[in-house]
Amino acid sequence: MAEISRVLEDATWRLMGLPNVVGVGRGYKTTAGVRGSTECIVVLVKKKLPKDILVTQSMVPAEVRGIPTDVVEVGEIRFLRPDAGCAGDTDNAADLANQAGRQTRMRPARPGVSIGHYQVTAGTFGAVVWDRRTGQPFILSCNHVLANATSGRDGRAMVGDPIVQPGAADGGTVERDQIAVLERFVPIQMSGRVPACMASRVAERAVNSWLWATRAPARVEIVTTYSPFAVNIVDAALARPLHPGSIESPVLELGELQGITEPELGMRVKKSGRTTGVTTGEITSVDTTVSVVYSGNVAATFRDQIMTGSMADGGDSGSVLVDENARAVGLLFAGSDKSTLYNKITNVVEALGATFERP
């Protein structure tokens, strides 16, 4: 494993630069649809293309420094908001989720239900965690669920913003359904043509108003282009409940979590989410670097991620991935109709200064 990890680290960015490649990780080699026991470098592509239409420079090599590769089609990886559904035929799971009241107001609220920043459609209340220093209970979910996918300097969200349960897409309003305030978040660094900060947008409107008043044919748009090499580790945030009694820790249909653990290839896992309820799967890739589409040509690159087969749909972001012993493994944040991506939970708690151990 140590050797493949070293080769993977050296080869990741070269492989990510190939056309059609959206991710690179470590997994088991699959041949004719049968998973073997040989570890390999997994190269994630939007779509598998016939070799005869690819030029040599665009092809994924059969091996890298003696380590075999495996090309896996995953489609376009996107943040899993309700307006970005991805998981194929999930109608039955979504119906069950609705029947369980996952998209309605719940007090005390439990992990597995709809929640979100007041300007976000909705995501999933992932777990109750506690501040390492004070022991205060917090709501764990994704930055793009609780903090509107903010970089911390774009004006999209700020500490103290209202958090509603259910999320706005499920009818939640600040006046009636506020359950918490945004406590802290890990900024998300985007790549591509990113909208400018709040002050720049005010200046943009002022200039365009003047241009309109003078009947000038031109219009201006202020944007920021971030480096394509900006890399994220987690998409995570915490919310502080207005009243400690308004939340409880057992995960809906899964029960109390029993601490955390590291992911392993082939590990059987499950999650409890706002949209598709409880789904099960298997970890197919670890140490994964992946490009995740936010909107248009704006994307974010994440490294050290976990991948499973399709286990989620839009609105399941924030769900906590657990193993068969109810230990937290990952935080669900992105996916496609063929795969689901998670932050390692050990990275999440480290970045947020939180713990799954009740004081």
C-alpha cells in the first residue's frame, strides 16, 4: 500500500490533466465487471471512450511505474444540492424518506433530516458533534449546506446567519423554522470564473446603472478567477442550535453513532439522508482527488476523499457515512448517477475542532 500511495501522489496531477479525467484514487482492479484483490490507481472519467478515437497523449496509461490503472466512468461529479439530483432511479428511496418525515419540521430534530442555511435550498443534518474545548453541541453538515458554499470572503454567508429546519426547499422559513445559527465553517476554494465579492457586486451595479442612464451599449461584470490548483480537503460546517433541546443525537433509522474510524477499501457502509433515506454501499476508492462542479464552469478540487457507488441524490449532502459498527467514516458532499463522494470524517473533525465523543 505504501508504494502505490507514493506512486499515486506523484502521478495524480499528471493524470488529472488528461482530457475527460475528473478524479484519481486508489482502489481494486476490476476486470470484466468482477472486482479483484489487486490494488490499482483508479482513474475517474466522465465517460469511457473507445480507444480508436483517442490520441495517444490523451489515453490513460495501462500502468504507472508498475502499478496497474483502472478507468472508471463516473459522469460529472456535482455538489449534491436538491437542484442537482444525481443518483438515477431513487424515486422509491425518496418516497420512503418523505414518509419518514425527513423533509418536514422535526423538534427535536435528528440527524438525517432536511436542514440548510436560509439562502440554500436544503441539505442533510449529518450528526450531532461537540466542541472539543467547551463541550457545546453543534449540528454537523457541509459548508455548501450550512454556509452557502462560501470561501469566507465572497459575502455568501457569515457566522451568525440563520439555519432553518427544514431547509428552504422543503418550506422552511427563518420566522417559523430557525433552529440554529452558523457557528464556523471551512472555506471552499473554487476554481474558474467565480462571482466577485459583495463590495465588487455593489460597484458593478453602480457602474451598470450609470451606463444604462447614459444609454451606453456596454455593461460590466466583475469576476474573480481563482487558481485551478486551489485544493480543498473538506466541505464542512457547524451550526449552533438556538436551544440545546431542539436537537438530539441518534441518527434517523440508524441510531447512536459509536465514534469514528478510517475508511478501508471494500468496507460496507450506509448513510441516512434527507432525500434518499437509508442507503447502503461499499467503499470503492480512497485517497481520491476529484474535481467537483459547483455551477457552470466553476468547480472545486478536493483531495483525500472517499468514493462509493451511487448512494445519494440532491439534498443528501451532509449525511454521515457509517460502517457496520455505527462508526462515522465520512461526510457526504458530492456525487453523480454512478458514484458518491465523501470527506474523511477524521479530516472533518480536525478541521472544525469537533468530536463525536459526548462530554
